[in-house]
Amino acid sequence: MTSCASDTQASPETSQIVPLSRKPASSEAFVSRPENTGKTACIRTFGCQMNVHDSDRMRRMILDAGYSEVQTYEEADLVILNTCYVRENAVNRIKGHLGELGRLKREGRVKKVALTGCIGASEESRELERQYAIDLVLGTHNTYELAEFVGLPTMQETHTPELPGTIGEHSAFVTIMTGCNYQCSYCVVPSVRGRMICRPLENIVEEIERLVEGGTSYITLLGQTVDAWREKGKRFCDLLERVSEVAPRVWFTTSHPSNMEDRTLRLIGERENIVKRLHLPVQSGSDRMLKIMHRGYKSDRYRRKVEVFRKEVPDGTLSTDIIVGHPQETEEDHRETLRLIEDCGFDSAYVFKFSPRRGTEAIKMEGAVPEDVVQKRFMEVLRSIERNAFERNQKKIGSEEEIYIRHPRNDEGVAIGETWSGHAVHVNTNASPGDYVRARIDSAGPHVLYARNSA
């Protein structure tokens, strides 16, 4: 897991702590753990928030089995690598870790290694299992088998398990659906996470109520295409509205433009406790490329969604995903993407170079884009995104913001927080994660705001 950090100079002044408007009730839901068995385990997580959530579930299993969690491989009897398969460099990175773990096993310093997550669900996992003598390989739908592996009674679990969230944490991910019914040309998700399966609304709400009672103040709804959630005529907006009545602070990711309804965008603007940040991946600004990618919409439809969001949530932040160098992408396609970036004025974006993946349509496509061209286009997209983001962030200077603290202060006294508009903020404060502070924005870069003085 990587940590968020940035070089910043900050004054020693601290911000004013603001009490939660809805203080969670005390909880009796803390689970008692068995006596320590003397065994240790290290979980290393790679990839998206879905993987982070899956690691939380596996962490509860190893703790229930009497393991102690440690932070380094050298201290661990069992190492679990929970992996991402979206890009080739993710697989190469895992191979490096597996090589190191193989050495530690030969030296007797690590006893067992488990490979889980999206790589575990791929065809390539069997090759890795043989090459690196992995003890357990699990995909994304059978993580429950880890329970028996660590000595717990055999568990049975559906694709959307009803395991409770981590009680007592200030923030929590709640999975509302798994899998994806789209067949984007470049994406391995349908092959490693399967078709879409949605959890029942009442089941989701009950889990969130337990989390809030246990002290959780920030709920993030998760799904591969989170806004595709459906149940008996109810749609994602109905679920989001219900959750906003229960949780003090709510966000969701990741959305698909084809599923995003105007009424959901209006609800974000209307409900004070929904974070005003929308992550809406576009991937390309070219209609020709969107068709090749099987995205299911045209660029003008995407622009209209953005117009509605800007109208209904004028202070909100908009982020996206963009793929550069997909097979058959021309210079004109690239220029169309740059035009869409200017039109939408994204506050941030995840920009990726195309990565061929086994089991996807794109790996067999002709018309590969030369690497030097891909790099050039990548830098142009990145510069355009950062220029727009910097201009928009500069407008926040001087504003007074209520900031939710996500990560505690570092050695320089700077904590990482988030405004209600979804901006990341570095702020001087002694406040703990889960607290709110009020502070004035003193300066801004393309990726983060800086609050150096108390409001």
C-alpha cells in the first residue's frame, strides 16, 4: 500500500476542531479475538479500492484464526499478496515480490505464500503458482477459502459476502455490487471478477448502520460499475438516497457514464452529506475510439452528463480515467481527447498508457501505436489535465473550508484531509482521522490544496 505524501512548508498553527454533526453511538459490536497462536501474517495490497476492501475481509479472517498482523515479509509466517491484473506492470511488480518471497521461504523465514485477487482469478495464476511454488491461489470470488487455510471452520460465501465491515474505523468501504456486464476492449475485469451481481438494498443499509453505530463516519460505496446497481425496480440513485439518510458522510466509486442518471447528479448537489466529487471515466474523447472500445456512449453524451453535474453541483470536483495509445488510435482521435479535456475542465484524472492484457479483445487488434507516440500523447494529456486542475484549484484560494481528516499529521505537522467539494487538502492540525476542522485555503497546486493557517 502506498501512502500519500507531498513536500510542503507549513506553519505550526493548528486548525479548529469541529464536532461531528452526528456523533456515532457507542458500539458493542467489537469482535473478541481468540488468544494469539504465535503465528504472524502480512497482507500486501495492490490495486483498486475493491482490493483494499477484500484485504480488510481477509484481515478479519487471519485475526479470527489467532494470527498477529505484521508489516514486513521477514516477520511473517504467512504472506498474502492481494493483487491487481489491470496492467502489465502490475503483474511484473508481483513477480518481483514473489521472487523475494521465494528466497525468504528457502531461508525458512516465510512459511507460506498466498496469491489472491485479480491475478489469482486469471489464467496466468497457474503459471505463477508453478514457477514460484505458491501455497494458495484464490480469485476474487472464493476468498472465503482462506478461512480454512488458516485454520477456521469452512465458510460458505456468495459473490457479495455478508461479512460485516471493520467496526471502529473512521471510514469504511462497502461493496454494493461485484463484477461487470460491459465488455470494454481493453479490460480484464469481466474475466477476473465475473458478471455483475448486486447486493440487496436492505442488506447494504444494515451493514452501514452497524458501521455507523461502531464509530464509522465516512462510507464509500464500491462497485466495478457502482451506478449500475439495481434491485426490483430500484436503481442506484434510490440506494444512494437511502444511504445518505444513514451515514454522516458518503461517497461512491467507480461510475460508468452509460448508467449515470441526471437524478443521481441532482441528489449529489441536494444532499449535504454526499461528497461533491464525481469520478466518471471517459477513456477517450473520440467517438471512433469509444466505439472500438465498446464503451456504449458518444463524447457528446458524456459532455452533457458533465454539464448537468456542473449545473447541479457547481462547487464539485470531476475526475476521470483516460487511456492513451489504444490500438488504432490516430492523431485526430488524440486531438478529440484533448478537446474533451478542455471542454470538461477535469479537476483530476488517472491517465494510463494502453497495456495489452490476456483475455481482452484489444490484445489481438492490429494498429498498435508506437511507444514514442504513446509517450508524447501521454504527456500532452497529462499537461492538459494538470493545467485545467491548477486553474480550477487556484479559485479555491482564500475560501474557508470544512475539512474531513483522512490521514493523521506527519512529522511536519501536516495532515491530509478532504473538503466537501472533494478536494484533497494538506492542513496543519492535531486533529485525528475522522475529525472535521475548519481552515482557510492558503495556496493550491494541480493536485492538492494547502491550508497553512487556522480559519
